[in-house]
Amino acid sequence: MNIGRSKIIAIVTGFISITICIAYLLLITIFDFRTYLNDQLLNIK
């Protein structure tokens, strides 16, 4: 019974870590794009 519970905990922990990783990558991509967009808008002058 403990083996089944530990497997479930491992799967849930892995899923949470992958979710956090994907969210982090998306945030970095969005902020990087905003920096690029701001640079382009400032260079239009």
C-alpha cells in the first residue's frame, strides 16, 4: 500500500514541477517579447 501511495505522490510532484517549468518558460517568453516590442517602439522615432 505504501508503494502505491509513494508512486502517486511521485507522479503528482512530477506533474507540479513540469507545470511550474512550463509556466516559467511562458512568463520568460512573454517578458522577453515585451522587451523586444518596447525596443522596436522606441526605435521608430
